[in-house]
Amino acid sequence: MNGTALGVVAALASALCWATATILVKAGMRSRSPVAVNMIRLYAVSLMYLAVLIPAGGIGEILSSSPLYLAVAFVSAQFGFVIGDYFYFHALHRMGVSRTVPITSTYPLWTVLWASLFLGRRVSPRVYLGALLIVLAIIIVRRAEEEEHADPKGFVYALLTPVSWSIAITMMDWLTGHFNPLTLAGLRMFSAAIGVSVFLPAYRDELLSTDLRELALLSGAAFSGLLLGQFFFVYSTRAVGSQVSAPVSSINPLIASLMAVVFLKETPNRKILEGLALAILGILLVSTG
């Protein structure tokens, strides 16, 4: 299997991991605030990466890195796992999985735009057509939310999520030329855990009251989404670039929505399914553009 094929397979693997993590997060946050949920999984995955990177020599690679690279990794992590996931978890909490993921899955549109503007990547007409379909998907989902009188703040949170994620991905794309994929994934998790700790004083009591079931679900989400999913995604980005890895990996809305129906008993209406279909078609066009 050549490098391009491996990169695409890794992107698909990250999509499966992220979809699984979404279901686990939704199940584990029933009695927890979005910020506390994010803190638990970031602390959990940081311990997991320490256990992996110490014997692999990744900590030494991080400590010997340029301050510029460390700073960019830190900022990337804040946009991806602190700011972006703050919006994402609030959207999940207010709207559910099947109504949130068609909107948040539009991050490839923004990623391709930033890759074109700042990394000099080529953008074809097919990409613009895919972008149009993604925008139409957002409009359809928004109308469905209005019909169901859903919380408008949830929709705003869902819209802000992909913008934040795409900024993080673009910065990570630049960093892939300077780090081993596993080391870079771990560095971003450590950076995110440091950044999210600003909320620790306000959420300490909630964290201490987490029961074993919630801890198991959120640790599972951390392992699936932030350890396996992020490693596969960083590997894919290094192999084929963010203009390919982001669109291919964003097939996860289909997986997550199907899982939500099966495991969380969510019942998306017809317009939400239409929006999801348009978003996936747009994603495929972007990824093959």
C-alpha cells in the first residue's frame, strides 16, 4: 500500500475513532458540564500519552524542540481541544449528536480555505462545489432546528466549532514537518491539558464528584478520540496534507449519527438526514478535488 493510500486509510480510521468518542462523550456527560467533561478527558489522555511517549523517547524530542514549534503547538491545541471542543460539547449538550455533527463536520471547508491561503495548497472547482453543498447542509439543518424550536445557542456553538478546529488543523499541518506524528499528537494533548487547567479552580468540586462509570466512559472517549483518533489524523496529515486528511476524516458524522440512533435512541427528522447527506456529499467532493 503506497503512502497516499495509507494516509487515506489513517484518515478513515480517525473518523471511526472520533465517532466512537462522540457517543461515549454524550453518554458520559449526562450529569456533567461540558467544561468538566473536556478537562477529564484531556487529563486522562495526557497520562496515556506519557505512558506511550516516555519509552518511545518522545519526551526528549519535545524538550529539544524549538520554542517557536512549541508555541505553535500550544496555540493549535487551544483552538482544537479547549476553544473548539468547548463549543462542540455545548452544542452536543443542547442539540444532541445527530443535530450537531452535520454542522460541525464542515471543518474541512475551512481547513481547505486556510491551506490554500496560508500553505499554498491548490483548490479545484470541485472543492468549491463541495463547499456549496456543505453550506446548503447547514441551512437545511438550521431550518430543522427552527421547526423543532431548538436552542439557538446550540446552533451558534455548532457553527463556531469547525472554524476553531480548522485553525488548529492548519497549524498542525505546518508542524507535521518538524515532529514525529506520535510526538506531535502527544505534545498537542499536553498543551491542551495545560490550557484547560485555567478552569480548574471553578470546576474542582465537579471533577472530584465524578463517579467510576462517568470516568470510564470519558476515559474511553479520550483513548478513542484523542489518542488513537488524533494519532491517525496527524499521521494522515503528514502523509497527504490537511486538504485531504480533513475532508476524508470528516465522514465521521455519518458514523456518529448512525451510532446515535442505535445507541442513544436519537430520532433525527427528515431535514436533518437530508442535511447530513448533503454534507457528506460535499465532503467527498472536497476530498477528491
